[in-house]
Amino acid sequence: MSGTKDKIKGAVNDATGNVKQGVGKATGNAELQAKGKAQEVKGDVQKAKGNVKDAVSKDR
């Protein structure tokens, strides 16, 4: 199983999180900023998971 799907999902979450953070900052909405940061971290974790899956599949 390829890690490509995880990398794509991670990139989408990362980008969405960045947008939420920006909107939260622009509107003074600290809660939205925090949710955006959390989603960005989730995206980073998903991308890392995809990288690990790809590394494992290359070793086989």
C-alpha cells in the first residue's frame, strides 16, 4: 500500500489549517486559529505517515 494517499490528505489538511489560521488571525478569532493549527499538525502527521509507508514499501 502506497503512502501517496496519506501524503495527499496531509497536504490538504495542512493547507486547510493554514487558511483557518489566517482567517482566525485576520478576524481576531483565537478559536479558529487554534483549530487551524491543530489541523495543520494533523496534516504534518499524515504526511509523515505517508513517507514512512513509502520507505517501508521500498525496503521490500
